[in-house]
Amino acid sequence: MKYERIRNFINGNFKPVSSARTLIITSPTDGTPLAEMPCSSAADLDEAVKAAKAAFPAWSKTPIKERVQVFFRYKYLLEKNLQELAELVSEENGKTIGEAIAEVEKCIELTEFATSLPQLITGEVLEVSKGVECRTSHVPLGIVAAIVPFNFPAMVPNWTIPNAIALGNCMIIKPSEKVPLSLTIIARLLKEAGLPNGVFNIVNGDSEIVNAICDHPDIEAVSFVGSTKVAKIVYRRATQNLKRCLALGGAKNHLLVLPDARPDMTAANVAASMSGCAGQRCMAASAMIGVGAVDHIVEKICAEAKKIIPGQNLGAVISKESKERIERYITEAESAGAKILVDGRGITVTGKENGTYVGPTVIDYVTPDMAIAKEEVFGPVISILRTNTLDEALIIENASPYGNAASVFTENGGLARYVADNASAGMIGVNVGVPVPREPFSFGGWNESKFGVGDITGKSSIEFWTKLKKSTTKWNPEAGVNWMS
Ligand code: NAD
């Protein structure tokens, strides 16, 4: 194995996992076995929760302006160790090094936001009647948990770590069992930044640990990011156990392309959105709906797709099973009558024969009833559907059970506004292929792309990671009149 056996991070130290059940972590880029990951048991989780509980009284009572000093240092350490972390992200996830660098840069931006929390969480105070004052303050919840997916081994954990911890909570994170290595660097940097022992803990494992987190009586809140199928399991189980839960699920994002869209810009954006991170982004464009005469744009999309070369500017998909699943969707669409304009099936990269690559794929004349039009493909594939009217396009977009993102490409402001107002999605793009809101705005979809109230990043996350205390104070406003000691 290239790296040593993975350990949990509990109470500020890397600790061996007790269980004998292990998984092998393999690099998707060339099949190199990277590390053995033992699956923790409920007892390992309990040890982490005990450490977090012990750390909570002091950490939660530390003033927030002091707590965020850790994150100023962590931000600096992310910058200093950017290359090392990005290389590991790329190695274990399969994305290109450029994409991994962008991912770590996003971690830095997320941390920068957390350092501004003291400016954002000031409470309210008002004299509500003579001598009576009401005031609010945000109070940390206690022990909170984060369960994360494989597609952003560093960024998705950093959606939660800086905010949840800066707001005074102690945290347990369960990495994706497909990419557990990057979080070991993150733990090291948090410790180096001066985070007290026990405030941040990692418990490696699979669904067994997810269930144990949802059931643990001392965990107050659970955040989840992953597929809709598992988001539903986690949301149901955590809330059944009376925990606060925010569970982000999968996506099927539509790009509505109108004939007046700028062809070069639109084609470049569509191609980048469907193929970035090998299409393994919950914000990836997966279906394009061409409204009216857009052949000239489709031609340019194909030209752009052909510039995307597996193993060069296109990374691998996470596993052999993923590659097979994606190729199966393409083949089924072809059999159902869709036209494959650019075909990414059957790709092998010379020198990386054991890598799991799918080439960029453009499929035209996909119809709404095809599985590829409805389901999340999570690969570098764009399905093109055709309609005559914008309303027909919106009917297709809004029939999806998901609601993460939707974009429109047009030069007509009124039509763009119409789509923005009528698309049932939490994040809207106008001439933007990947409409991720940047800090301080919050990230989060609608419908079956998110269960729970509020969003996971930005200002909205304050409500999730804290509870509001309302204090009413009454003093005699005349107490000082003629007062003598
Ligand atoms: P996944 O749902 O398979 O796994 C996510 C987490 O759930 C992992 O930590 C895994 O160990 C755990 N898990 C898996 N099966 C489980 C089960 N049966 N019971 C309990 N826990 C279980 O997701 P993934 O394949 O790692 O990630 C890809 C998915 O995540 C895609 O659907 C993608 O759209 C989604 N995603 C969504 C967002 C968003 O913001 N909405 C962001 C990133 C990824």
C-alpha cells in the first residue's frame, strides 16, 4: 500500500480502529492501491463522542472572536499546504490536479467566511417596555456530525467544519469510505492551527457508522451530503431520533438553451459544466434543453467536447462500477433512439490502463421518458432534449423530483427572468453553467435535492449550527434616582 493503514482522529490524535473489517482504497486514475481503511464500530464512534463531549464546555465558552483565530491560522495552513492536499484529493478521487487545486481554493474561501462569523452573529436587543429588555444570542448545539460523499473529499467537509466549529460546536465527521485520505491532512492542519483536542474528530467507516451517528443519543445535529436515496435514510433516521438534520441529496440539473444565446460562450459553459470533475458534481449540467433552433450551438458543444481528453484535462470516474453504470445509461439511450454525437464509451488511457475513465459524451434527441433524461448519471455526459417553447422546457425541468440547480442561456433579460422565476430549483444560473453561490451566499437545493430547513453554507448555516436564546431582563429604570451607598 502506498499509505499507511487509515486511523481515526480522536481527541487530537490518530488512533487505530478496533474493527477487523477493512476496505481497500484505490486510485481511480490508475488503479494503484492507496491504503487499507478499517471500518469503525459503534464503540469507536462512542469514544469520539466522549472526546467531543469533554471538549465542549471549554470550547463553547470560548468567545467566538477567539475561536475564529484558529480558522485564520487554518486558512493560512490550507494555503501553505495547498499543493500537498490537492495532490491527495486528485489521487484518491481521480479528478485532475487543476480541479483539485480549485477544490482546495474553495476550502480556503469557506474558511475565510467562517472567520467573519463574529461580524454576522450579533444578536438583537430592544427595550420592549419601560425597563424591560429582550435580547437574542446564538448558542452552540453541542456535539454535531457531518457525513460526506466521495466527490469533493476536501471541499464538502469544509462546508461544515469551519462554520460548525467556529460557532462553538464539537464535531464528528465520517469521511466517504471511497476517499478517506484527504481528511487526514485536514485533521493535521486543524491541530497545527491550534484547535483544542476533542473539538474535531474523524470516525472512518461505512453505513454502519452512519446509522450509529443517527442513533447516538449525545449527537445533537447531523448534516449529510450524498445521494438522495441515502439522504432520505439519514434524514428519516436522525429526525426519528429527534435530532436536527440537514440532508443534501443528488441532482439532475437542466440547462435551458435559447436560440439567441451567445454560441461560443454557451458551448464552452455547457461542455465545462457537464465534464468538470468528470461530471461528478451535484451542480453538473446533466441535461440540456434546446428550445427552438439551436443546432449551431449543439455543433459547437460537440467541438468543445472533443477538446476534452481523458487523462489530460478530464479525470477518472470514481470506480469501475461507476464507469459501467455511466456507459450503460449511454447504451440504453442509444437503443431507445437517441443520437450519440460524441461517444465516451470504451476509453482506455495509455499508461493508465487500470484507470476508470469515461470520455466526454454528447447525446442528442434524448426524450423525457428515457432513464438518462430523468436519473442522475454522475459522469461526463450531456443529454440534449428538444422543445419548441420555453414553457415545454420548464415543464421538463420541473417534472424532475430533484431541484438543485437550473440555468438558462439567453441574451433576453425578460426570458432569463421568466426561467429564474419559474424553475423549481434552489440555485439558478443565467449564462452560468455551474451556478454555485459564493460566500457569503448559501449553498442548497430544493425538492429531493435537500431535506431539512436552511442551507449548509454561508449565512443560512448559522441557523442550523446554533440555537437561539431569547432573554428578557427587567430592571427598575428609576433605581438610580437619589441612590446613595
Ligand atoms: P452516497 O449517498 O453513496 O454516500 C454518501 C455517504 O453516505 C457516505 O459517507 C456513505 O458512507 C454513506 N452511505 C452510503 N450508503 C449508505 C446507506 N445505505 N446507509 C447509510 N449511509 C450510507 O453518495 P456518494 O456516491 O458518496 O456521492 C455522490 C452523491 O452525492 C451524488 O448523488 C451527488 O449528487 C451527491 N452530492 C450532493 C451534493 C449536494 O450539495 N446536494 C453535493 C455533493 C454530492
